[in-house]
Amino acid sequence: QAHVVESGGGLVQAGGSLRLSCTVSTSMFSLNAMGWYRQAPGKQRELVASMTTITKYADSVKGRFTISRDNAKNTLYLQMNSLKPEDTAVYYCSANQLVFGQGSVDYWGQGTQVTVSS
């Protein structure tokens, strides 16, 4: 079983930047996919960016957010630039792994709060 821990959230003014980090307890080469999701109050959780053999972004963050990884550190990043108040949410990291006998398993972190003030 893999453990996922996010960090890097905080309070920032509109137009500012933050970088979120997600560290996993297993080799990233053993993971099928990783991604960042967010959930704003009263809204459903939504995909922000994902990384498999390709990267994918939600339309609302294209050109502002960048997902990247450091395999040596078992860490996934989300660089967020030009932040807007509507980016305010709890951001979650997810890792997907194919586990023998269990199939596809998703691991989630506890989430990190990002608040963008206007």
C-alpha cells in the first residue's frame, strides 16, 4: 500500500504563485498514473492535472498550472501561477497503482488548502 502526502498549500493574493508537492511512499515507476484534484466548498472534486505517459489539464488551469515529477524524490509537483480566487479549494494528490490480486487501486492524500484572495 502506498501513502501519499501533500504539502505547499497556503494563502496567496490573486496573481500570485504556489507550488504543491506530493510525496509517495513507493517508487513512482510502480505507479500507473498520478494526478492533482481539487474540491471547493459545495462543489464536487474535479481533476486539475494528471500525468501518465502524457499530461492532461483542466481547461480552467491550462497555461497557468504545470504538473511535473521528480522520480528520484518520489515527488509530484503542481506549479500554480496567475492564481485566481476561483482556484481556492482543497487540493488532493492521487496515485494509481495496479496491485496484484486487487486490480487498479487509488491512493489519496489528506489534502492541502489553497486560498486565493482577491
